[in-house]
Amino acid sequence: QKEVEQNSGPLSVPEGAIASLNCTYSDRGSQSFFWYRQYSGKSPELIMSIYSNGDKEDGRFTAQLNKASQYVSLLIRDSQPSDSATYLCAAYDRGSTLGRLYFGRGTQLTVWP
Amino acid sequence: DGGITQSPKYLFRKEGQNVTLSCEQNLNHDAMYWYRQDPGQGLRLIYYSQIVNDFQKGDIAEGYSVSREKKESFPLTVTSAQKNPTAFYLCASSTPGGRAGELFFGEGSRLTVL
């Protein structure tokens, strides 16, 4: 069974701090990785995708991928209370016939003023 | 506006009843997915489809059925064989190829068994 593991939460940081969310995956065949944000009672929305080793920055968000270590992270700089949500890490596997995502259980982040 | 529409948003079911959750998209996406989410849990894949008239079981397909007769539509039936159907159900779609992991989600359907 292919697994995606996320660091256990909940994670609580003060406003303005850096929030660091981590994720590991079991399948070396996974090609691409994603971070989804899910507010309480709402559906997930894609916030970052990363396809190659290294860093990818988008505004206050930075995704980092290390395929050798099978590790993905998301850094949120200058955290805001509006960032309070559950963050889901996902790995995409192309599969033999049909591709699909494998999701972690999520890390709940609270940013306090 | 393009998007995914799920209905109903809330549904109550008596034990032993089948219910069907609707999912319609106008994004012209080929791939569609059904996920289940329980409190404090991640997303578990029920069924997925990459093309009309074809679909695959996900990790927790038992007690569920789907059809894909049109590209735009991917309804999910929760049958009486599903022992614990109370959950939040999410439908999603994506384009094939390099961006296949970039899912667009509907607003979800919350099913409660009475």
C-alpha cells in the first residue's frame, strides 16, 4: 500500500511566524506532489504543486521536494490567522493504467494573533 | 463559470436505503474522482474514472457504485451494503497528463445515516 505520512499536529504558530509542514511518501515511483488547503467544513483547494527536486515559491508559500529522501515540505512565511486550516499532502502515481493521488491525513494549522 | 457541482449538500438516510450523490462538471475534464472524508481523516478514494464508460475501484469501493455515461457526470450511489456511510463525500476532476494531480473539488455532500 502506498502511503503518505504527514507530521502529526495540530501545529500552532503566532502570527508572522514561519509554519513548517512536512510529509514523507513511501513510493519512489511517485512523480509529482501537491499541497491542498482545507478550511473547516469546506472542500480542499490546491495551493502548491511541485514536480522536480528543489524549491518552488509562490507568494508566502514555498514547497520543497527531495526525491532521494522521499520528503516534501511546505513553508508558510509571515503566517496569518487566515492560514488556519488543515493542510493535505498528496503524491501522484501514474500507475500501470490509471493515475491517482495518495493523500496524507493532513496537518491542522492554527495561527494565533 | 466553470466548476463542479455536487448535490445535495446535506442528505439524511435511513438504514437500508440506497442514496445517489450527484456530481456534474463543466470544466471539460476527462478524469473524475469520488473521495470520502471522515472527521480528522484524510481523503480516501472510492472510485475514479479517466474516460466515459470506464471507471476503477479505489481503496474503499465496497458498498458503493458509480457510472460514467457522460463526460460531465459521475454519480455515486451509496448502497445499503455500506456499513458506515455517514461521512463527507467529495467529488473532484482533473485534466489528464502532466497536471493530473491538480484536482478541482466540488463543495461536498454530507451524508448522515439516521
